[in-house]
Amino acid sequence: MGFCKFSMFCFLCLVIVLLGVHGEENAHDLLMNDRASLLAFMKGVVSDPGGVFENWKNSSDFHVCNWSGVKCNNASERVTELLLNATFLRGTISPALANLSSLTVLDLSGNFFHGHIPKELGSLSHLRQLSLSWNLLEGKIPYELGFLQNMIYLDLGSNRLDGEIPESIFCNGSFSLQYIDLSNNSFSGQIPLNNECVLTELRFLLLWSNKLVGRVPRALSNSTHLEWLDLESNMLSGELPSEIVGEMPVLQILALSYNDFVSHDGNTNLEPFFSSLANSSNLQELELAGNNLGGELPYIIGDLSTNLVQLHLEENLIYGSIPPHISNLVNLTLLNLSSNLINGSIPPKLCRMGMLERVYLSNNSLSGEIPSALGDILHLGLLDLSRNKLSGSIPDSFANLPQLRRLLLYGNQLSGTIPPSLGECVNLEILDLSHNKISGDIPSEVAGLRSLKLYLNLSSNHLFGHLPLELSKMDMVLAIDLSSNNLSGTIPPQLKSCIALENLNLSHNSLGGTLPFSVGQLPYLRELDLSSNQLIGEIPQSLQVSPTLKHLNLSFNKFSGNVFNKGAFASITMDSFLGNYGLCGSIKGMPKCRKRHSHHLVILSILLSLFATATPIFCIFGYRLVLRSKIRRRQLAVFNGGEDLKDEEQDQRKELNYPRVSYRQLLEATGGFSASSLIGSGIGCEVAGWGNFQELQERMPSPKEDKAPEFDKDHHNLQ
Ligand SMILES: *[C@@H]1O[C@H](CO)[C@@H](O)[C@H](O)[C@H]1NC(C)=O
Ligand SMILES: *[C@@H]1O[C@H](CO)[C@@H](O)[C@H](O)[C@H]1NC(C)=O
Ligand SMILES: *[C@@H]1O[C@H](CO)[C@@H](O)[C@H](O)[C@H]1NC(C)=O
Ligand SMILES: *[C@@H]1O[C@H](CO)[C@@H](O)[C@H](O)[C@H]1NC(C)=O
Ligand SMILES: *[C@@H]1O[C@H](CO)[C@@H](O)[C@H](O)[C@H]1NC(C)=O
Ligand SMILES: *[C@@H]1O[C@H](CO)[C@@H](O)[C@H](O)[C@H]1NC(C)=O
Ligand SMILES: *[C@@H]1O[C@H](CO)[C@@H](O)[C@H](O)[C@H]1NC(C)=O
Ligand SMILES: *[C@@H]1O[C@H](CO)[C@@H](O)[C@H](O)[C@H]1NC(C)=O
Ligand SMILES: *[C@@H]1O[C@H](CO)[C@@H](O)[C@H](O)[C@H]1NC(C)=O
Ligand SMILES: *[C@@H]1O[C@H](CO)[C@@H](O)[C@H](O)[C@H]1NC(C)=O
Ligand SMILES: *[C@@H]1O[C@H](CO)[C@@H](O)[C@H](O)[C@H]1NC(C)=O
Ligand SMILES: *[C@@H]1O[C@H](CO)[C@@H](O)[C@H](O)[C@H]1NC(C)=O
């Protein structure tokens, strides 16, 4: 019996030892398999020299787990993470990656991978994070990705993927999904979430910029932990999803802009929707722009979360007046009600929203005076009240706004004079008071606003008096438009100090005297319109030799002298010089100047004697031909002149379309994960070299301060 026990024990020992050896070999095999998979993956990818593959390539005995971007589990020695985001890789994603069967994180975002997402990835059953965003991937999402039962984080945003989103993604084993980003692709069809699909853990659903249709699925109301719901820029329709968002107490961002939603009761009632959000006490951003939503702003809008930071209701059909109760939203920094049908006056109570930085009320039917209480909103950086029916004068109180950078009051019925106190807004970059009924002088305080970086537009008012010399202090301004006023006096040579100036329009005034040589020396001058004034004398040579000048209009002045189609004038036509009867030269259509060289005189006299013999009838006929074509050109010019003005106005209006630096861009910038950095606080504009006007404006950061969501990045905490 003893022997038996002993031999039994020995046998067991042997088994254990054998098993142990086998286990070790197995682990080694598996790691070699992982190595083979990684090498197969690398074969399909090109990396820059010195790039991430450098230590993959030149190491035969080098341990896989030491390869850059590769992380292993210390115990099992299997590859668990492949982190190759933003490493300048180009190529295709090899199906061989599917053999990395212990993989939990696959991050290839921010590279140049093209081709399809391999369906084999659906067998990576331990995968918890799949990040393939910001690549050039195309085709459909493989159905098999829905088999990934442990997936928490799925980011396929900003690729070229299309087709319908497979139902399996949302409805099979997706219970653990917390983050879904399919934004900025070309997905079509409906959001495939039927009542059997329950994404109970979902916190972020980002489907913006696709071609999704249909309604917001009712089943989403089961996702009661949702923090971000961004469905912006699709073709979703139906009533605003009040029953769904009403179930989301922790919602922070709700973006439904640029879809085809309607409000309740046949697009007449916004109240049910705003009521449904009243309990979402974390709401920070509400975006409903560009939906053609009808109805009045309900009183209850003031009962939204006081955490609300941004409210976008622009480009809808909202009518009625602004409820003063909206001023309860004391944390609001951005209010955009532009391009609606809102009437009534601006409630002075708005000044209670002390955090407001940007207020857009443009393109409505607001009337009455601009409340001087707006001067109490200390953080105000941008105020756009343009294209309304506001009357009265510009309040003095804007002087209290040290942060004010952009003041846009154009296209109203404002009267009175420009308050000199505006000159105290020492951070002002844009001042547009055009198309009003403002009279008086241009105050020297305002003309001396050195801070103006972008433009000064006082055109189409009733301003009179001289151009203030202080204008020359604007050494950063890109455009000055004082056209269509009653300004008189001369153009000061000191304007040359506005060295950044690209665009100067003083047309349709009563300016006299000569055009200073120094204006043509402005180093970045592209457009100069001095038409319809009473300028005299010669056109300074400096314009002709300007390397930057592209558009010139000197028509309907009293210029005289010679003009040659050389230099900047080579591409400028007679349309720029119409109605200056003292001009002659080689521009097509302009009368020739009397030649001075003697041999020319000889030829001329021969020609003259030849012509003298021709019949006088011929001469008269010829003269009439010239005259007629002149008149036609002039008519044409008037027509084109109108177009030019419009174009120019559009150019300036373009400035209003600031690129929106959104949380989205931040998200992208940070790989969509756990960013905690801030972006672009303040409206500050770094002028990085003088490119062209528009380009510069497009580069402008917008005055937005945004935080990214807190999504725990630490993989250990992913469970
Ligand atoms: C992946 O695994 C399959 C099946 O085990 C095998 O046929 C294939 O060769 C492997 N691929 C690589 C690159 O290791
Ligand atoms: C690996 O590549 C680097 C270049 O980054 C080179 O300097 C080094 O000699 C290579 N090592 C081996 C073992 O080939
Ligand atoms: C490579 O990894 C092994 C174990 O994983 C380790 O012992 C070794 O020091 C590493 N080599 C280098 C050069 O990091
Ligand atoms: C794995 O090993 C590395 C270094 O050998 C160590 O820094 C790390 O903490 C280990 N990870 C775990 C989960 O034990
Ligand atoms: C790659 O992603 C990780 C998190 O997934 C992040 O910490 C890291 O900064 C990213 N690297 C680059 C270059 O974007
Ligand atoms: C759900 O996923 C499992 C794998 O996790 C798969 O076998 C099954 O076919 C899937 N079912 C559907 C309906 O997609
Ligand atoms: C959308 O993706 C494209 C690349 O596919 C990228 O260029 C663009 O900036 C992205 N748009 C946004 C708003 O992020
Ligand atoms: C999910 O939502 C639907 C529709 O709102 C509902 O019928 C269903 O009972 C919900 N399921 C769960 C598990 O809550
Ligand atoms: C908001 O919460 C209150 C109190 O909990 C509740 O009575 C009310 O029905 C809730 N409203 C909505 C729209 O959920
Ligand atoms: C405003 O927002 C800040 C930061 O989110 C918050 O701490 C504060 O309580 C908010 N104020 C109100 C009145 O809700
Ligand atoms: C605003 O417009 C409505 C019609 O939409 C009209 O009934 C109301 O009188 C207007 N209010 C003002 C102040 O013009
Ligand atoms: C506000 O709305 C106007 C009109 O649609 C738009 O041009 C502007 O870009 C919007 N501003 C912001 C910051 O959303």
C-alpha cells in the first residue's frame, strides 16, 4: 500500500512537471504567434525612417514586449495593447492582428490607414478599446465588430466609412459600451437601435456629420447614463426627442443642430422640449441650430440648468420676444439666437448673465434701443446685433467692457454719433457700424484704436468731417471701409503707418486733394477703392509699382496725367479709371497721351497729313463710335461697380463665420480620450505672418473655452 501511495505520488509529480513544461512551451508559442502577427501587420504598413517600427525591424532576438507601442501582460507574456496612434503609419490594417488573441486595446488612430476594417477583428474577444479614428478607412463597419462583447470604447470617427451602421454594434453584446464615436463619416440609414437593444452603460454617443435619417430611436431612453449625445449634421427628423432626453439626468452636451427636427404641436411649441430638460442639472451645452424649429422661446428656458454654458438656437424660425427669464442662466458664456424671427426689444436683464462672452442676436427683427445695461457684462468679448431694427444711439456704456473684441452693429437704424468712449475698448479688433444712420465726425478716440486688428467698417452712414489723423495709429488693421458717407478734406499721407492694411475703401465721399504717394507704398495693399470722390492730380507711381495691388477703383474723380499698363496696372482695366477725363495712357480704352519723342512726332505728322486727306465724314463717324463704346463701358462699370461692392461686403461678412473651435476639435486633437486640457481661451488672434486677408481670418481661433469630457483613460480602470 505504501509503495502504491509512493508511486501514485511520483506519477502525480511527473504529470505536474510535464504539464508545467508544456505550459511554458505553450506560452512561448503563443508569444511567437503574437510576434508573427505583429510582423505580418508591419508588412502591410509603411513607416517613416526613424519611426515607430525601427526597433521592430532590426531585432531578431529582441522581445516583442519591448517593441514600441506594444504592451504585454507580465504574467502571461501575451500582447495586450497595441498603441500606435499618431505615428505616421500608412498602409492597410492586416487581418493578422486578429491573432493577437489577448489584445485588449488597439489604437491606430491618427494615421493614414486606408482600405477596409478587417472583419477578423471581430474575433478579438478581449478587446475593450478599438480606436481607428482619423484615418482614411473606407467601406462598411464589419458586422463582426458587434461580437466584441467586452468593448467599452469604440472610436471610428473621421474616416471615410459608409453604408448602414450594422445593428450588431448596438444590439449584440454591446452592453458594456460606454463610448461610441462614429462621427464625421458617411454612414446612412437609421440609427439601428431597436427596443431589444439596451446600451445601459453608454455615456458618449457621437454620430455627428453623417447621413443618418429617421428618428432618434426611442430605445435610447434606456441609456440613462448618457452624458454626451451629439447627432449634429445629419438628416434626422421628427419631433424634438423630449421623451428620450427627459430620461437622461446626467446629460452634459446635447447637440441636435443641423437636422430636420420640428418642435411639438406641428412645429409651434418649444415648451415641452425645454421642460423635458429641466431636470438635466448637468447640462452644459444645448445645440438646436439650423432645424427650422418654430415656436416662441418659452419662459421655462430660464429654468434650464444653471450649469448651461452654451445655448445655440440660431438659424431656426423662432418668433416672439426674448423672455427676460432667460437671464437666470447665469453661467452662460455663449448665447446664439441669430437668424430667427425674434422681435421685441433686447431685455436689459440680459446683463444678469455676467459670464457671457459672446452674444449673437443678429438677423432678427429686434427693435428699440440697445440697452446700456449690456455694458455691465464684464466678460463680453463679442456682441453681434447686426441686421435688426434697432434704433436710438450707441450706448456710452460699452466703454466699460475691457474684453470687448468684436462689436457688430451694422444693418440697423442706429442714429446719433459714434460715442468717443468706444475708444476705451482697448481690445477691440473689429468695429462694424456700417449701414446705419450714424452722423457726426469720426471721433479721434475711435480712429486711434490701435487694437483694431481686423477691420473698421463705418460705411453707409451719414458721417461727415475730415479723416482723423489718428487713423494712422491703426498699424494692425487689415481693412478700413469708410465708404458712402459725407467725409471731406484730404487723404492724410500718414495713412502709410497702417502698415498691415490690405483693403482700403474711401469711395463715395467728398474727399478732395491729391492721392498721397505713401498710400501706394502700403506694403500689403491689395484693394484700393477711392471712386466717386473729388481727388485731383496725378495717380502716384507708387500704385503702379505696388507688388501687392490687385483691385483698384479710382473712377469718377478728377485725376489727370499718364497711366501705363505696366506693373500692378498690367491687369487693371479701364473700369478702374472711368470718369476721370484728364487721364490718358496705354490702358485699353483710355485716350492715348500725346507722344513726345521726335520720331513719334514724325510718324504722327505723316499720319496726320494722311488723315487730313480723308473725308471729314469718316472722322465724325469714328468719333461717334468711340463715344458710344465709352458710354457703354461706363454703364457696364456702374453695374460691375455694384457687384464689386457686394463682393467686398461679402468678404467682410465672411469674417462673421468664425471657425468654431468646439469640444469636438478638442476631442480630435487629443485622440478623443481623457483630454483635460483647455483650448483657445480668449479671442486672441496671433497674427502669424501676413498672408492674405481671408486666409488670416480663417486661421483665427475663436473665443471659446472648452473642456473635454472626463473619460477615464487609465486602462486599469476601464473595467
Ligand atoms: C493566424 O492564425 C491562423 C489560425 O491559427 C493561422 O492560420 C494564420 O497563419 C495566423 N496568421 C499569422 C500572421 O500568424
Ligand atoms: C537599429 O536601427 C537603428 C536606427 O535607428 C540603428 O542605429 C541600429 O544600428 C539598428 N540596430 C540593429 C541591431 O540593427
Ligand atoms: C526586454 O524585455 C525583457 C523581458 O520582457 C527584459 O528582461 C529586457 O531587459 C528587455 N530588454 C530591453 C533592452 O529593454
Ligand atoms: C509589468 O512589468 C513592468 C516592468 O517589468 C512593470 O513596470 C509593471 O508595473 C508590471 N505591470 C504589472 C501589471 O505588473
Ligand atoms: C495616443 O493615445 C494615448 C491614449 O490613448 C495618449 O495618451 C497619447 O498622447 C496619444 N499619442 C499621440 C501621439 O497622440
Ligand atoms: C452575437 O455575438 C455572438 C458572438 O459574441 C455571435 O456568435 C452571434 O452570432 C451574434 N448574434 C447576432 C444576432 O449578431
Ligand atoms: C472630418 O474628417 C476629415 C477627414 O476625413 C477631416 O479633414 C475634417 O477635419 C473632419 N472634420 C471635423 C469637423 O472634424
Ligand atoms: C428600453 O426602452 C424601451 C422603449 O423606451 C422600453 O420599452 C423597454 O422596456 C426598455 N428596456 C429596458 C430594459 O429598460
Ligand atoms: C423632474 O424632477 C421632478 C422631481 O424629481 C419630477 O417631479 C419631475 O417629473 C421631473 N421632470 C421631468 C421632466 O422628468
Ligand atoms: C457655474 O458653473 C460653475 C462651474 O461649472 C459651478 O461651480 C457653479 O456652481 C455654477 N453656478 C451656478 C449658479 O450654477
Ligand atoms: C412680434 O411678432 C408677433 C407676431 O409673431 C406680434 O404679434 C407681436 O406684436 C410682435 N411684437 C412686437 C413687439 O413687435
Ligand atoms: C451664431 O449664429 C450665426 C448665424 O447662424 C453664425 O453665423 C455664427 O457662426 C454662430 N456663432 C457661433 C459661435 O455659433
